[in-house]
Amino acid sequence: MALELTDGNFEELVMKSDKPVLVDFWAVWCGPCRMVGPIVEELAKEYEGKAVIGKVDVDNNPGVSARFGIRNIPTILFIKNGEVVDKQVGAVPKNVLAGKLDSIM
């Protein structure tokens, strides 16, 4: 299951992670986010132990969202060694996200 990332735990779970991280910025009211959500959950199972997969609810965590300048959702950031190395805005098929994650492994 994807981790619930918040303003409070983001630094520890994402920025200090020794594994690649996929972060899904989403909101309950966002239609495309509901399309991407199940894909993110599948990736969380498939990459368990190899990568950190998490979700940030932008409505409840404005600090993290502002820090990365999130203006459109869903936005998915790929973070390695505390730096954003790739980004995907909008709903895309699972193979696109898996490919981007694989490229930073």
C-alpha cells in the first residue's frame, strides 16, 4: 500500500530515503487522480522493498505542495537522493510510471 505522506513526515520518508521515491500529489475531488490512484497502489505492491511509493493529499498538506510548486494534479514526482529527477503531470498508463521509476533504480 502506498504511504500517506504529510507535511510532517515528508522529509524523513522521502527526502532522506536511500531508495528511489514516487510521490503522487492528488486530491479527493480530482477525477484524473482517481484514475491514477489504483495504478500507484499497484506500483506500491510491485516495488515493495525496492522503492518508496507515497501519496500527498494536496488539500491537507499545503506545505509540501507549495515546496514543489504543485499547481496541477495529479502530479507525480520521482525523487532520488533527495532531488527531483523526473516529473509526470496528468493521468498516464501504468507502463509510463513504471518506466520512469525503473530508469532511476
